[in-house]
Amino acid sequence: MNDSRLMRRLREQQLAETFNSARETSSQELISVADVLWSQLDTPLSLGMSLLARNGQIEDVLRIDFDPGRYADRKLSNIFLKEVSLARDDLQAVSFLRKCPLDDVVSADARERTAWGKFLQAEEMCRLTNLRFRARKRGAISTPAVEAILHLAQLKIANVLGDLNAKSWALRCRFGPGADNLAKGGSTSPYHKLSSISSTEDFHEGGAKLALDHTPWARFLNGLTVDDHGPIGSVDIEVVSGNKVTFVPKTALTDRSIAIEPRLNIFAQLGLGALIRSRLRKAGLDLDTQDPSQDLAYRGSISGTVATLDLSMASDTLALELVRDLLPGRWFIAMDWCRSKSGTYRNGDRETIINYEKFSSMGNGFTFELETLILWALACACCDYCRDDRSVIRVFGDDIAYPVRSVDLLVETLGYCGFLINPRKSFTSGVFRESCGADFFNGVNVRPFLQEELLNHVQSLFRLANGLRRVAYRRNNGFGCDSRLKRVWTEVRLRIPPSLIHVRGPGRVLVGRSWSDVECDDGYLLSDLDEGMTSRWVRRASGGLEGWVFVRFEAQGRAEVAREAELVYIYSLYSSRDGVFSDHKTDRLGFPLVPLRGESRRRRLNSRAFYREWPNLGGWY
């Protein structure tokens, strides 16, 4: 190896070591960056937030909400353009720290206590809903309109789902990428999940039949090898009482409750979820894209004819008797069969057992699809009852786009069914709409940048700097970057180690109906071409290729060596059951490598990253 190549390798190694080293940081560093942002936005609200932060009242800052009703509803005038700018600035100020867990401000225990309180509140709401629907069976009614809508929703759901075919369900059963009650650490791949199984007592027989339906898997679970012969009578299944309730970060003030399901239960639940998703797609509701919801939010912000509704704790308020009332009998029995009817919550040495009033929760494999199906059916039934325009109905989880003219009846119906409208994120009047990660103010994309992590790693600095640059580009609608964000962008950029400041790369410009955006990964600093050309790590592609070669840090996956031959065989059969088999990576001895959940903290240096185009974002104006 010549001297120049040796020196390049040494520089690359030093670069990678600097990138992968952790930074000593605290919440205060991010708050100081936020203070610069609030000062530069220079609105009464942002300046007030800055004063609160400097006085140490960070929790008060986090509790400030964005109220679009504070801004004038005057269209197509110079005054209105100022109002758009003010609303966009205030939304960015309020949203910047909303999603970031700041343990120095609100501890993890406090966030979990808040989430546990909401969990219990949702259970009480489901209990009352169950009582209400049981009373309906004894002859009690709500209003003629709601009764008619519930009947129409039953018919729509039955029409969409059709008959439940056991074979179609079984063929769609699969393991998901997440954890279950037997998973340890990052061992959540199908290779690990095929090695042992568990289920609730209710689903024990059904889970056993699912395993026995896959003969090689059942033989392995019985300790038989490929060469062993003989009948397989049963499989060994660990029986558990239900799922495990736990919490994950949601916002700076509270966590989100999820439930970790038994292994065979989630296997079957995901099959039902996939089956419902396919039936919804045939009915014209594609859950693989959020674009229609965002388009309707854009339309509603301009015309005012489309409302966007968001529900609080929607998954946790999907009551048992509501599902029993709306779903066809065979579908309800199948879902009820494989769901967890109770859960366990452990807080220190104290264990609480919950007999669920809800039908399913986050973590259940069919909750998202079932929730979407029920809300969509109720929305369509309300629309038909009012003879309104069904073409503007779109449901994605608990995000609903719906005609404004008949929205009051929908809200009434949802309330009777036990759902709670989130007033902070629901909009039926004015010129602001929000749906599926898109925010529009009279057709102007005002989506803010949300910081979701502390600055404890160089990549978190790249991610923050790139996020600020992207939102600055969007705020100017593609004509350069908003100069008011330059100072805070520079503040973040100065925190990047000098050896990594030249790790630069391009973005990909996206053009929407009335806005522009830019995408990039976070393994480098988003830059213009002239900025990139000052880096020794950027050069023109050679070998007849048109484009640019640059340095990028890529996520390094985690894996372990699969050494159990019988389990590797079962894993291979499982991986190729859909007729598509992807070759697995192997170690030096030829043993397969199976992925572990999550990424390694270390990032691999790719010094030959290639991009065909390098668009300019423009100057700061």
C-alpha cells in the first residue's frame, strides 16, 4: 500500500472513531439551542418562551400549546401573509422541544406515572362504553340518528370484511419485528422466535394448530431432527395469563402505553391485521400511504370544507362491546380468541393485573387495522345519513379527514362509541389543518421541525442541523433558506467536531402542490454543492459515471451467528414461504448471520457514497 493510500486509511479510521464517540451532554445544552431559536423567531410567543426558559421554567414552556384560532382568518391579503408567517413561527417555537424527553425537567418516572393515569382513565371510559352497549341490547337507545349510523356501520364493516376464511388467515400469520413476551434483548428476528412459543390459555389450542400446520417447525419444537420419523401429537407451549403493559417515550411530558403480547398470539394477530388491511385496500382505503390524508388536510385548509379530527387514546378506548356490536360474528370470535384479555403492569416490586375493558391495545397485531376499519365505517355511515360527500373521507388510524358540514353528527357518534376528540389536534373551522404529519395554514406547509433526542452523539448534531436546514428551505418555499434560522443552524454546526465538519453530502428536493421540501439521511451535514466541494471527502465520480462521491456514515446493523442447524433449516423455510428467499449473510465459517433488533451505536464509514445529482438549497434570505 502506497503512502497516500495509507494516510487516507488512517484519516478514515480517525474520522470513524471521532464520529462514533459519545458526547457529554445534558438537557441544558439542547435548551440553550432552543433559546437561540426562540430569540431568532422573534415573535411575542417565542420571546415569552425564551424568558421562561431563562428563568428555569422549562416545564411551563413544554405545556404551551399552539392555538391557530389566535391568528386572523383573512385570506389573500398582505395582512394574512403576515399572519401565516406568525403562525408558522409560533408553531415551530412551540413544537421544537415537545417530543424530546428531558429527564432533567420531567423525569422518566413522572412521565410513566402520567401515562399510567391515562391508561386507567381509558379503561374507565371503556367500562362506561361497555355498560352503554350492553344496555342497548336490553332495549335502551341513544338517539335515532346514532342508532341508524351504528346499523349502517355494521353493514359497511360486514361488506368490507366478507367471510372469514381460515386458510387466508393462516397464510398471513407471521412474526413482526418487535418484541414479545419471550424476546430478550435484541433477539426479535424470526430465527429467535421460532425456537420457543407462548400463548394465552384461551388461544392455546389455536396456537398449537398453527404450529402443527408447519410440520418442520412442529417437529423442531418436539426435539425431533429432520431424519426422525413418527407422528407429532402436540407441541410444548408456555401458557401465560396475558400481555405485559409497559411504556415508551411519547412527548417531553408523558409516555405512551403499549402491551407486549405472547408470541403465538401476536403471530395470529398480525395475520388478522394483514387480512383486514387487504380487504380495506379492495374497498379503496390503502393503509400503506398517508398521502390522501395529507392532501385532504391541504384542501381543508384552503376551502374550509374538510375537517381533520384526531382522537385521544384511540387504541386504548376501543371498547369490547363496541367491537362485538359492529363486527360480524366469525370475525369477532377470531379476534377475541387470539387477543389478550388481561394484562400485567409491574412498577418496582408491585404488580397490577388488569382485566381489560378495552378490546385491544397498542402492541396487538390487528389494533391499527381494526381501529381504522371501525372509524372509517362510522365516518362513512354518518356521511351517508347526512347525504354528504364521501369522497373527502379518509381514515388512517385515529386521524380522520371528514366533511365539515356533517362533522357534528360524527363527533356525537364517536362520543357515544366511547372515543374522545383531541381538541388540541382537531380542526373543524379556520384555515389550519393537521393530519398524518402534515400541517397547513391556508394551503401553506407550516410543518415544524421536532427535535426528539438530546445532543449526545455526533449524529444527533447532524440530524438537528439538517432538520433546521430543511425547515429553513421549506419556509422559503424552495427559494433559498430562511435567514432567521441561520444563527441557530450555525450554533449547532459549531458543536460538530472540526474533524467531522467536512463530512458533507447532498439532499433530494421534493416538490409538492404548493411547497418544497428536501430529504437527506443523517450520516453527513446537508450542504450545497459549493460547500461540499470545499471538503476533501467530496469528489466527482470516475469511471464514466455522472455524479458525486462523498463520505457518509451508515448504520451498522447488529447480528449474531446462527449455529443451530435444525433451527437454521426452519428459519430458511419460514423466510422462503412466500416464494421469495433472500440470501442471508454468513460469517467466515459459512454460518448464517441473523439480525438483532436495533442498530449498533457505531456507524460504518462509507467513503464511496454516490449521488447522481447535487441540488443547491440556495443562500440564506
